[in-house]
Amino acid sequence: QVQLVESGGGLVQPGGSRRLSCAASGFSFSSHTMSWYRQAPGKERELVAGIASTGRITNYADSVKGRFTISRDNAENTVYLQMNSLKPEDTAVYYCRGVVRGAIYWGKGTLVTVSS
């Protein structure tokens, strides 16, 4: 079965960096676009970044452009989100998302808290 497992969350000071990982299994990872979403307290879940199957095409929310970088390692079935220059408003649960055979799959999420 499809599984997505995020890791790397935690408490970060403003201006700091963090790298999130999402380990995928149960499907042909290298053939699928992957995405990171986030949900802040009291807000709707929003797209943060996406990456095509080959890794050559990426897209970002305006709020994270220039600060976050999405990447993937198809040999390791893992997608990453490098987050730099973190701000308090980046505080959220970050989710990995994949669409496999028309069905949407989510990980359980990892909490990133940006606070001094």
C-alpha cells in the first residue's frame, strides 16, 4: 500500500533552517509528481511546493519562493523540503502528498514551529 512518512520537523528560531524528508513506498515513486503542503493553526491546508517526477520542474507558493527548495532522490524514494530564512508565519504541520492511480495520498505530517 502507498505510504508517505514525513520527518524533520521541530522547533526552529526565526531566520533558521530546517530540512524535511518524506519517505515513500508502495508505488513507483520515480514516475510521480510529489508535493509538500502545510496547514497552520486555524487555516486551510495550502500548497508549498511541487516537483515533477524527474525533478527538473518545480513550483512554489509565492510566500516561500527564494527561501524553500524542493528536491527528490528517486533512488531513495524520498522527497525533501529545504527551508531557509524561516519566519514565524511558516509555523505549520507540513504534509507530503502524492497522487497515485487517481487517488490522493497524504502523510501524517510533521510539525515545524518557528519561534524564539
